[in-house]
Amino acid sequence: MQRLAMDLRMLSRELSHYLEHQVRVGFFGSGVGFSLILGFSVAYACYYLSSIAKKPQLVTGGESFSRFLQDHCPVVTETYYPTVWCWESRGQTLLRPFITSKPLVQYRNELIKTADGGQISLDWFDNDNSKHYMDASTRPTVLLLPGLTGTSKESYILHMIHLSEELGYGYVVFNNRGVAGENLLTPRTYCCSNTEDLETVIHHVHSLYPSAPFLAAGVSMGGMLLLNYLGKIGPKTPLKAAATFSVGWNTFACSESLEKPLNWLLFNYYLTTCLQSSVNKHRHMFVKQIDVDHVMKAKSLREFDKRFTSVMFGYRTIDDYYTDASPNRRLKSVGIPVLCLNSVDDVFSPSHGKLTSLYTF
């Protein structure tokens, strides 16, 4: 790869020399135009190969797990080539909803009760046509946890199920309270530090298929919730392994990153309005314990969490909540193999927050 980059740089210099000394037609002539396009393309390729395409940094808590990943999941050590025409993280995040398809996945919905009288909506993809695991009682089951305002209908969840359907696994999506169209029966929603609902779901699914290998995967806030659960319960979990994607390891660092002007404009304010919309939909459930009008005036996720989430779950301050919500504090207590994938330029999880967590692990 280094040799290719050097060759491309040399070619770029030769093109520059050609433009300066050989081309004699006008700027808008075909010769100069083609040469400029070619020169720019070579320069862009050089930059892409030298600065954008990189090998992942693999950090593990033990040498045996590292060898296992390299043998069975070699992609974690191979050079990653982001989309050539849109490699910047914010651009990818903004474009994804407009250019990704939504595969057709037929769910079976189940509502389960919670200890406080609430209900949780689970969407099952049983994969009864599985050729590898025809017996449902022993078919591996994967629990999927969407992001902050996500549900089973998110394109990334649908693609995870669609692309791995041929493996023969069964899937169940954990929709947080009040976000998937079901009624909110108690004045309680969700957050990434309180794992009670997740514990209820895991116990329920495991009780249905106690002989089936049980796995889990979480995206963004769903991954934070999953890691916090694993850190609290340790090796006693019925889960055999897990994976997380785009997790915010340090909630303080995540909040600080999202409050930068451009990130606030592109992501923070929009996510805040989504959360406010969910609260407003169930306003009648919160009026006795939450100043909903004050919540609706929040302009950022931090303000929303200070006025709603931390109050809802009994935290004295927003700092107390963010400390408890950060998965990096519990990594050493995780008792099963977990593969965590993060992008180094993820604005939702800045690199300094990730690296501190990984090296602590």
C-alpha cells in the first residue's frame, strides 16, 4: 500500500510538470481540462490511501481473544476503505437515511409486562425457514438494541437481520418503552444507565429458549445500555457473547463533542426534538413528576437529560447521571467476550474518550 501511494505521488508530480510545460491549449480546452481532472484524481487518491484508508486498532483484554478475532474475524485487522466519495463521518450519518434501502423483514410482535406495571415491545424475526437450525429450541438467538430514538424499523437494524438471515439465527429487537407505537402504561421511559428493562427482556427471551445460544448486539445508546448491563451483572448473564457499534464510552466527552456548533446544528438539536416529541406524546403520564413545559424548551441533549432523564431516574445532578451512564467505568467487570467497533472520527464518540476506555480495559 505504501508503494502504491508513493507511485501515485510520483505520478501526480509528473502530471504537474506536464501541465506547466507541455499543455499549450486554453484553460477550457480539452487538454488542460482532462489533465486537471486527472491530476486532481491522483492527488485525491494519494490523500485517501495515505490518510483515510487505515487498519483498525485492535485492543483486547487478553491474547487468546485477540487470536480468536484474527482467525475468525480477519476484517478487524484488514485495511478499511470508507466510501470513496463520502468518507467523512458526518456526511455518512446525514446521507444514510436518504440512500440506504430498507429490506423487508416480517416481524412478530410481543408485549411483555414489567415489574412496575409497564410494558416492553419486542419484535421477533423467528427465521423459521432456517436451513442450519431447523429446531427453534436450539436455534441461536440474537437480541438487537437500537440507538437513542431507534426502533426495529431502523434501516441499520433491518440490514443486520437481512444480511445475516442466511446464518439461520433468530432475532428479537428490544424497543425501548414508548418509542415503537405501544402505549406507555407507567410514567417511565428509558436511559442507558438503568438496565432493569434489559434484564427483564434477557430473562424473558432466555426462559423461552434456554437451550439456544443467546447473543446480543447494540448500536449507539443500545450498545451503551448493553455494556452497562454486562458490567453490572458480570459472568452471571445468560448471554454467550455480544457486539457493540458506535458506543459512546464517556458520556461527558460525547456531550462535549455534540455541543460543538456544527455538530449541534447537524445532530444535537434534531435528536433533542425527537426526544421531546416522544415526551410530548405521553405528556399526560409525566405531569406529576416532570415540568414538561421546561423539558420542551431544551435546546440540547444535555439540557434534555438535565430536565428530564436525570429527574426521571432519580439522579441528584446531570453529572451523576452521565457518570453512571458511561460504560468505560464497568469494562473490567464484563464477563463474556464482547467485540466493540468504533469509528475514530465518530462525533458521537470522540477519539479521546474511546482511547482512554480501551487502554483502561
